[in-house]
Amino acid sequence: MTQQATLRALDAAIMAEFSAAGLADSATFTQSGGGSPTTCSVYVDRGVTFQGFDGTVRNDAVTITAFLDEIAEVPKRGALFVVGSDTYKVDAVTAKDESRVVCLVSES
């Protein structure tokens, strides 16, 4: 098994357990520019400290972590995640590996 396959299997197992425990959310992902919405599981983190490109630090950032095996592609700026009654728009991708992607989002 490759490292990528191992990471994706591990992340899927962890997400399943966290979802069952109520520590992850079900969401709908729609790529920027349209396309078919995709159901996925995400972690929503609020109150994240984030330093912008200009050095400005904010402590009220919201990030969403999603898994590439569920959403199939890295979100582009403007992509949407709908979690319950909340809609989040992707402002930037802050981290990415072979399995997951972390997006800085704003509520829309």
C-alpha cells in the first residue's frame, strides 16, 4: 500500500469514528464555478489564529478540513461548503497533503 493510500485509509477511519462521536460534521461541497454538489464529512474549527500574508493576525478565523477521497479535488477560491444551515465560502487553502485539505473560509 502506498503512503497516499495509507493516509487516506487512516483519515477515513478516524473521520468515521469522529463522525459517530459527533466530532465531525456532514457537509455538501460545491467547487467554485459550479458542478455537482458532493456530500462529505468535514471538521469545522472556529476561533483559529491565522496570520495573513501582510502579517495581520486574527483570532476569529474559521477553517474547514475536508478529505480528498470525498471531494475529489482541491477547493478553489469561492468553493462552497454547506454544513447544516451554515454556508462557508473558501477564501484560501492553507494546508494540503495527499489526503486532506484545510481551507480558510468565511460565512456567506
